[in-house]
Amino acid sequence: MDSPKPVEAVKDAVEAATEKVADVLAPDVPGAPGSAPPSVDEPTRPRDPLPPETEQGSPDTRTATGAKTGAPATANGQQGSFLTTSQGARLRDTDHSLKAGPRGPVLLQDHHLREKITHFDHERIPERVVHARGAGAHGLFTSYGTAEGVTRAGFLKKGKETPVFVRFSTVIGSRGSADTVRDTRGFATKFYTDEGTFDLVANNIPVFFIQDAIKFPDVIHAAKPHPDREIPQAQTAHDTFWDFVSLHTEAQHHTMWTMSDRGIPRSFRMMEGFGVHTFRLVNEAGETALVKFHWKPKLGVHSLTWEEAQMLGGIDPDFHRRDLYDAIEGDAYPEWELGIQVLPDTPEETFAGIDLLDPTKIVPEELAPVQRVGRLVLNRTPTNFFAETEQVAFHVVHLPPGIDVTNDPLLQGRLFSYVDTQLTRLAGPNFSQIPINRPHADVNDMLRDGFHQNAVHAGVAPYRPNSLDGGNPFRAGDADHAFVDVPVTVSQAPKIRASPASFDDHYSQVRLFWLSMSPVEKEHIIGAYTFELGKCYHQAIKERQLRCLANIDPVLCAQVAAGLGLPVPEQTEPLADIAPSPALSQIGREWPGDGRSIGIVIDPDGDLDDLDQIRLAVFAARMVPLLIAPRGGMVGDVAVQRTFATARSVEFDALLLAGAPAPAPNAPPVRDAKTGTAKPTQVDPRILLLVEECWRHAKAIGAWSAGTDVLDQTGVAGSEGVVTGDSAIDVLTAVRQLMAAHRVWQRFPASLS
């Protein structure tokens, strides 16, 4: 073996010295993940696995029949310094799939990819490894016919109606985690077309953390709770996540989206959906085009504030699920339009300099407008959550004729992974026979037997060609609408584990997203990075992520560094000169208020003359009035939906004050901590808290009559988005106008431009 070069020798010596110091030093404060502090730079000098932490123990080493082996407890852990296969063969690369050239398809012979993905797919039984926390609903998709020129897919013919089942989900958390965590959301739609099932497996973020499917186990292992303590649940505010994304910088674009308001949506009904990958369409003439799929919500894209999300995690961890099902039950049916960005299918598979096979990149809508091709309405909740929402099985290769995949290396790995996952999770290969997964098309597949086989197949010849079954089943031709594997030419290339050079740009589109945000959205992103990195234990990881932020934007980096109390690092790459994309911002437009909740505070002993009129006006606006009173029961002929004890601001999109109720006699501080105040108040303290929280969360507030006294006591009277008047209907009208923008951000001027 050649002797190391001088620079490498110095690096090895530094790493060795760091490891010796790390081996003898223990953390001063409990909570550090790992038994030694990490270095800022990625370690490269081989060493044996770190020992367990001092407080950790392991089961005795015994045989399967209970006999002691005498081996140390560490014998149950991983061994050696080098990455290997499960059979011990050392590996030189685990970042790239084996492809036919850097841009070619992934090869089936890639045993390492198959072993790594297969093992990952079977890590959890029975809940999904990712997207475990979900909520589903039935609906109907109606095509506009505007896609007929680019695809032969029958469900996109003009006027065609197709039943669907949609499952929304978080990614990281377990089935029992909260809905409102900061995370990516899944938006998976199963179209039961009469040409076979089409699964559009989308997210509410248009890019992904990784460019190659072989890295999927790595990013999920990093984002999941730490394996020693199984905390934190459903969060990325911890060391292993930021350790990974700060080292694997292709993840920075997705990370920026997650740190934005997109990471905490107000509702499933107010999320965009994105197919992430580039797909290929083929029309009746055999012409092809590349496309990206989009879901555009009727109600617009809106988010929770960070404080609301935290409050809801304790007050109502099922908030998004409840919102979805309550809206459907209340006939405020969630609605989206399906859109496509149509891009030319060129040999380079690029558009405007953007590599279309890179799942960490978007095509800005200003460059390729989203063409609406159909309307989705969700109008039925599941009858049985487990039978439908839990057992529904999606797969990106469930495609109808007219839609095909591309050589995106993340997509290529998903083509294998999804079916492999179902084999364990749904106990065998016949998961398509579970009622929620059954196709709405004739099935004659020659697949037989296996666990949970529900079909009773006739005939004796499940093979072809055959004569014993009269030749059935027969092959379909073009006239029979057979599926088309588009005959794309694969260039001659060597087998290599590598990515094209265009995949190396990890920062320009992250900067595009940042520059496209409004000042208030930038403030939220800064706050998110500061909070998440502030929850990390190791300073080295924070410093490393700040290096990444320096390559995105100096203001962002400086603001986060100030919040962390760390120096601002120098950028290591030139800042991209890029024009903003206004379509990426959630702020600046107006949207319908369908299904929104308005809290109405009343004093049963006060003036109730306008109550019936206001409630009817809210219903007429397709919103939901929730009456808030000191106690439950009836007020006149109207039922009370919330009491001062049960109501919290996060339930309401706006607040109306019809009275100034005095402190209720049935809620002393010892019974309800929300009533505890340093000095007595004239209005029930829980109402003052309700108003203060709504004001802090930039929600519209309206008051009339005695209700204006509450505004005076809280000090919010006269501020932006706080409406008063003599007429209850006039106040409601003004509040509705404010609600169209979702929040009153003018209340809190941003310090950034």
C-alpha cells in the first residue's frame, strides 16, 4: 500500500487526536447523542465502532435456546471499521446506485442497492416505516380534457369521472404522533381508472432530501428518533438529522422548504401536492412529453404559526385529521385542481438549465406554467379506518397507459421499494386484493396462490402460450389500450456508481426559495432554523449547518448565527444570481373561507339580540360558527359548542366578541390553570387569554357592543386586523375580508426586506 500523502497524514493525526480526547471526555450535561462528540468535518480515518454510553446496557449474549456464550455484550453490535454487506463484503460506495452511465437507468444487478433497500423496507412491522401517521378519504376526480393532447390516459379524457382514495400523512412520526409537527406531508392519490390503478404518490413539498434512492434509508434513519432513547418523536430538531443534512448538502433544498411555513400546514385542505419526480407522457400519436404533477388547493396554501403547532400537539394532536373529516361532514368538501407542467422530451432531459432527473430541483412556474387538467373533490370519510386508510397500498409504478417513468434515480429505486414494503406490511403478495386496493378494471394476471389469496381462479393453464384454457389470457395491442413502455434510447455508457455533474448544484435553488419568500415568511424560516438547531446538543453540528446557510444567503446565515450565539462563517461557494419565483410564496393572495371556524364569545347575561343573525350569516358564508360560553348547554335556542374551559385559540380562524363575560364562578384556578392571574380581572381570564393568543397568531378579531371592553382590557384595540363597530353584521363582513388572506401579517412588521 502506498504511504499516505503529507496532507492526509496530518488529517489522520488530527482525527486520531480528536478521537483520543473524545474517548476520555464525558459530556457535562446529560442528553448528548452518541458516546463521543462529533467533529465539524466528516470523519474519514477508519476506526472501530464507538462503545455504548456509560448508562446503556445490552441483553446477555445467549444462543437461540438460551445458553450463555460468554461473549461481551458488544458482540451483539456492529463490528469492524468498514462498511460491508450483510455477508461482510467491504463496500467502497453507498451513495450511488449502479447505473448504465451517470444518467442511465439503475441496473437490477445492483446487489448492494437491493440488499440495502430490501432490508430498509422490512424494518417496521406492521406500521409503515415512513408515512405511518395518516388520514384518508374517498372522492371523485373529473377531467377537464385539457391533457388529451399530451397523454392517451383514459382518465384524463374530457368529462371522465374517476373515483379516488387519498391518504394524507406525515413522514417521520409513528402512528401515534401528532398531526401538527414540522414535517413533510404525503399526498397520495389512488385513481381507480378503468385502465388500471394510477397511484400519484405526492408530497406537499416539490423536492426531496436525496437524489438517489440508495440514500433513502440514510435520510430516514437520520430523521427518525435517536435509536438509543427513541426521542424526539416526529421531529427533526435533533442532532442526527442536522448531522446528516449538513454533511449531505443535496438535502438543503428540501430542508429549507421544511423550515418554511410549508412544514406546518394549517390543514390538509390547504396544502399543495407535488409528484416530485419528472414523468413521461405519451399521446395517441406516440409523441412524448415530460411532466411534473401538481395539486392546487381551492382554499389556497396556508400554514399554522409555530406556537399554534406546539399548542395543538398537546391540545388536539389529531387536529389535521379532525379538520379533514369535519369539513367533509359539514359539506365543505376539500377540493384541488390537478395541474401539469409540460416540458419538452429532449435527449438531455433538461429545461432552462434545470436537470429534470434531479428530484432536488423544481421548475419555477414562471418558466413553465401549471396547466389545470382536472378537479378532485373529497366527499366521503372512511367507514373503517384500518381497512381503508391503514391497508391502502400505493406504488409509483401503478401507472395507466399514457404515463411512464423516467430515469430519475430516486424514482427508479421507488419502483422496487414500494412493492417490497407491502410484502411484509400486508403479509404477502396479494395486497392488491384487499378491498381498498382492488382495481376498477378487469384483472387477468396469471399470478396464483400466496398468503391471503381471495380470488378463486378457474382454468388449468396460468401460463402462456397455452391451449388448454383456449389461449386465455391474450396479449393486448395498441388498439386495446395496452400499457406503453416508452422506447427511450439508453446511451452506451460504463456501469458506474456516480451522478451527473448537474446534480452537484446543491445551493442555487435553495437560494431561489429564500429569495422568493415575503419578509414575514423569511422571519419564520429564521425562527425555524434557530429553534431546530438550538435543540441540537453538539456545537459542531450547528457550525456545520451554518456553513451551508452561508452558501444560501448571508442575511439568513447571520440571523440564525446570532440566534445560536455563534460566529458567522464565510461562504465557500459563490451565491447564485437568480430571480425570485413569486409562486413559491404563500402570502399576497385571497382565498375562499369554506370550512373555516369562527369562535363567537357570548355573555349569557348580556345582549344576545344579534346572535341568531350572526350564526346564520357565518353558515351562509360556508364557515362554521362555534359558540363559546361560560358553561355548556343551551343559550336560548342555541347550543353551546365550546366553554371557557375547553376553548383554545388554535381551534378558530377568527374570533368574534359579542360580550364581556365576567369571571365564571365554576372555574377557580385550582381547577383550570388558565384562570390564574396575578390580579383580579373584570372579564373571565380565559377570554383574555383567548384574545391575546388570537392576536399573537395574527388572526382577525371583531367586537361589538360590550365585546369592545375585552379589546380594551387586553390592549389590542385599534391594532391591525382588530375590527369594531355598532353592527354585528358589519363587523363580521370586515372580519371575513381579513380572513381571505388567512392572517393579518401587517400586525407584525418584518425586519427583513
